[in-house]
Amino acid sequence: MTGTMAQLVGMLGRRLRLGMVGGGFDSVIGETHRVAFQTDGLYELVAGAFSIDPAVTRATAAGLLIAPDRVYDDFREMARRESERSDGIDAIVIATPPQIHAAVATAFLAAGIDVICEKPLTRTLAEAEALQSAVEASGRVFVLTHCYSAFPMVRHARDLVASGALGRIRMVEAEFAGGAPGVNLEPDDPADRHWRFRAQSMGPEAILGEVGTHAYHLMSYVGGTTPRRLAARLQTFAARREVFDNAYLGFDYSDGAAGRLWASYVATGVQHGLSLRVFGDAASLEWREEDAEFLRFKPLNEPETLLRAGQDGASALVTRSARFRPGHPEGYALAFANIYVEAAFAIAAARLGQSPRPWLDNLPGIADGVAGLRMIEAAAASNAADGAWRPL
């Protein structure tokens, strides 16, 4: 733990108390969250409603050494009872399927508890906008775990764009196109289908919520602007699949720049496939999550520069985001942990009567979640209109 982090614990006199809704031992993402928030010793997991299946909840709680009186079958009961305890949770991690994010977040916000939520924000844009109103009315901290924005070299890319080093931005392109066996084909038995491939969960455009929102957030986070309109083509390639599994989106920006996003589950053989490129009239940059330690910076009339995480000369934010010396790869788990570190400082600042804003400025939040749902709704409308432009 760094000195600054130790000071945070010292100021509070304890670690932040955390609860989870979802994230049981049968969850795809639950353990990732636990690795991330445990990395720096700033949180203690003390309560949970880990699954809609009480048996999974209890097995998970037992494995995590959660006290029996803080294991809940219902998240509403959890919000009420934890808010009444003198040692109640400071924040809740929501790691459920997105169709219940709004209900869970609203319950905990109403109980005065800060929220750290998985993406996509909600199932629909209407739910997202209603949740945004609830967050603003509550005054609570709300963090959305677009974890890829916390990689040091993504943040360095953002700094380069903001500094003007690329000149006037012309094009922004992102891909989140994978094709590993678990997503490239449907299971033989439809009962084995994951919720992300069930239309009832997030609708037929679920791919844009599950992976598309990550790529879209990176485009805005690094590029610094949000497009004004989009045109979309959504397709289904895998047999027996009831949702789209490939999406091409084009964007127009108010300043004349153009953008493109490819999201796919059927890029056969690609294990992950997240990347970002930004082209200005003076230089361009390129980042790939599978080679995340490096950022390629390509000036127009100068040699290409390979920037590496941890090197001197970066901003304070980038330097803080890289924990180790150059040559010691960090990777996905520590990028995710950066989200939790900054969320901890924001939550602690609020608890100590200070403004959390300096920490929240670099974190994805409720507005980013709403923007993602607005993109999904516009893409669905565009696809239904044979790729016609739709406003954002």
C-alpha cells in the first residue's frame, strides 16, 4: 500500500466497508471485482446478496467469511438493514445482470449508500435517465466500472489528445471484437445459453451493452467529445442465436471528425480484441488491450514513438495509474483496481466532508452510462431504418 493510500485508511480509521449484490461464485465478473477491490487494502467486504439463488448466496458468503447476519436473500432488505447499522456498508458493488441495475442502485442510493456499478448502466435509456436523476438527487458517489479507462496508457493517450499533440482530430476508431469459443457459437442446449445471449436480458442489441459500451466509452474518454449522430448495421451470424453478434457503427462529430466502432462476438479466434486509434492532422496514436503496456504515438514528420507505462514524463494521473517500474507488466486486474482506488478516495472524501469531485473527474460515472444507453437506442433505431443516421 502506498503512503497516500495508507493515509486514507488512517484518516478514516478503518477500511471502507463494502457490500455486493450479485457476484456470487457462479458469476463471470464477481471474482474480478473482488481481486480489484482487495488489491490495495482499502476495502473490506462485509455483506452481500450474492445471487437470486439462496444456496449460491450462502455458499459464496461462507467462502468469503461473511458473517451470517450480513448475508441477504433480498437486496432491498440489505439496503435497509445495512443503512440502520452503526457499522453499515459505505458502498455497494452491483455485479448483477443489467436488467436489475436500476432497481438495485436506486434502493441503495435511497438508503444513503454510495454505488459502484457494472456496465451497461441499465437495460433501457429511460431507466438510465431515471437513475441519473436519482443519483443527482441523492448526492451520493456513483462510479461505473468502465475499467479499461484506468489503464495507464489509455490515460496517457487522453492526455496527448487534450494537449493538442495530435492536432485537430479527424478520426476516432475503436474495436471490441472477439471470437473465443464461449461467444463464437451457441451451445447445443439453449438452456445453457448465457444471459448476455438472451434477448429478454438486454434486448437483441445486447452486444452493444456488453462490449460496445466499453469501446464507445474509450472513444469519448480519450477523444474528448461525444458524436452528434450515428449509423448502424447489426448482424447475427451464429446459428440459433437470438441476439445480434456483430455490429458496425459509424459516427459524425460536430467539429467534422468521423468515428467508427466494431463490436463482435464472431471474430473467430480473437480472444479479446479491444483496441483504440485516434488520428489527428499532426499525429496519431494506437493502443491495444492485449499489449496494454504500450502506446504508439506517430507524428506526421517524425519517427514513431513507443511509449511505455511507468516511464518518466507522464502526468500525475498517468504516473499514479502505473504501479510498477517499466518492464514489469501490470495488466487488466490492476487497471480495474485503479477504478476502485479512485472510488475509495472519492467515497472517503465525501464521508470526511470534503468534495469527491477531484477523484470523480477521471472516473466513469452516471453520465457515461446514460451516453452508452443513448448510443444503443440510436443504433437500434438506425439498424431498423436500414442504417439511416440517427441523432445522439
